[in-house]
Amino acid sequence: MDFRPLEELERKQLVNALRGNAEQGRVLLLDRRDTSFVGSADEVPDEEVISAIRSVPCHY
Amino acid sequence: MAFRDVIEAVRREVRRFLYPPPPTPRAAKVAAKQVIGPIARLVVADEVSRTLFAEYAAHRASSRGHEEIGWTLLGIRQDDEAIVLATLPAGVNRSAGATHVQFNSIAQELACRIVRQSHRQLMPLGLLHTHPGSMRHPSDGDYRGDINWVEGLRGGQGVFGIGTASEQPGRVPAVHEQERESLTFSWYTLSAGERNYRDVPVSIEPGPDLALELRTVWDEIETHAGRLNSLAGQLALVRFAIGSGSQKPALIVRVALVDNARSIEVMMEGKDVRYFVADGSQIMVAEFRDDRVDRGVYAMLTELSR
């Protein structure tokens, strides 16, 4: 098993993601190939989602 | 620490702030994964896959089985993958026939609001609809609508599935197809400005259909969607839930009052609409009836403000 210290950028992203998960329930993303941390999923604004749902076109 | 050391430490911090070290390849890889790239792979949660096949089969066996049917797909974008984690059905009040389907978007909007209460990262990824024959590719008519619609999606790209039913023993599904018994889903992506759809490889991985529970109150969602969408748009402290009704699961809307200690709760079960006031552990039934939920809530707010 290989261990290495986190790089500064990785550490900041992980801490922010863990904080977001604990305080706001934001999702932590894992790389399913090696389970490494790959960030957190950003929230998507309601307006963006609702606009897309309302404008679903007719299909043939 | 000598004053000179303090000055040097401050200088060092200022230099670090102004000239941060470049990210290492590993750190750069992590940072790059935050960016949404073109969809190279579609991942469907296994519960989503089961839901889609089961509902497609049930639809075909129903009295409206000759009509086209469809679903809106919600999920997340990660790296170069689109991951489907929730499905919203077209609804009983869809407009559909043998050659078209238009989803009940008002009901899907409400369903989307409900499922995103707990999963704010979910976004529309695309659509799945069926064709009555064996044409496994979107039609020209599909393209004319989809090419405009994808402009409003993240990355200007969407995922589109076509469901077909035909017996072809021994046929091996392609990498962009899912097959179960006689049913096939064929998957494509379409990006803004593209002239045609592209096949997208699909895989099934363990995961939920986060909108599955909503099926138990879908009748109530379709009945009250317009008024509940208005309520959710006009008031800030509106939450939805699914609770136990007297005969079946009930759709509940909860409007917290400004003091946050009390809330108005409306329970919708079938055609029945009942109003309550919750105050801590005490729940009081409101002795009045109004099937128009938004008007009922505003009447309750007026009463409680006296």
C-alpha cells in the first residue's frame, strides 16, 4: 500500500468538501476506479433546473 | 523572535500569496476533475435501470400501451461521465399518441423540487422516450426539439435514450444499448451545434433511483402540481414530504411560519386535502376545506396572523 501526504491544493479541496458535507450535506465524489477523492458536486440553482424541466420538447 | 525575523516572515507570506507554487501534476489532476467535459460515458444506477425497464413493461401492458412513453433523467456530471440517479415519469396527464409524447412538465417540475430538497446537486441530464416500432435512433422531429433544449443544460450537452420492443433472439446489444428480454434502450448524446446524435457507451453500477418513492404519491403530484409549484415559488419556507395517509402514502406540504416554531401542514391523499397547524409536539386540525392548496395555505396564514 502506498501512502503519501496530500498536496496543499488537494488538502484545501478535501477540507472544503468535508465541511460542505457536514454543514450542507454536499456530496463527496470518489473515483470509482481507485476510490480517490475527486471533489464535491456543486449545487445546481433551482432556476436552471426548473427552466430545463419546463422546456422539455415534445418527442416523436 | 527578533524584529528582523518578523519582517522576513511577513515578506515570505506576501511572496507566497503573490506567487503561489504551481500545482503538482496530482493536484492539477484533482483540480481538472472539477471541470465538466464532454460526456464520454453514461452510467445508469441499477435501481434507475430496473425502474425504467419495469415501467416500460408495465406501460406496454396497459390500456395506453400503444402510445409512446418517456422519462426525464436527473443525475450528476462527473469528469467525462453522466450519472443517472433519478427518473421522473411522463405522468398520467401527458399528451401522447402512437407517434409522439409530451411529458407533464408541471408535475415533473414539482417532483424535481421535492427530490432536490435533499439532493441539490441533481440536474437534468437528458430524456428517454420510446418508439412504437424498431427504430432505435432519435427521429428528425426529436432532433429539432433536442438541439435547442441542450443549450440550457450543463455543458450544452444532453443524454437521450430510445426505448424499443422487439423479439430478436441471439442479438448481442451494442456498447450503447441495454437489453432486457424484448426491451432495448439505445443511448446517445447530443451537444449544442452538432448535426447528429452520437452513440454513448452505457454501464450499470450500484446506485439508487432517488425519485422512486415519489411514485407512491404521483397522483397527488399531478393533481396539485400547479398550485404547489406556485406556493414553492412564492414562499421561502416550503418543504415537501411523503407521509402515511389513512389509506395510502400522502403528499405533505409544510409551510414554516416566521417564528419557525409553528408550521402549516397540508396532507393530500387521493382527492382528500386536510389542513393542520403543528406547534411543537401539538398538532391541531383546521376545520375548513379547500381543495385548492395554495388558497387554503393563504387562508390559514391570514387566520394565524390575527
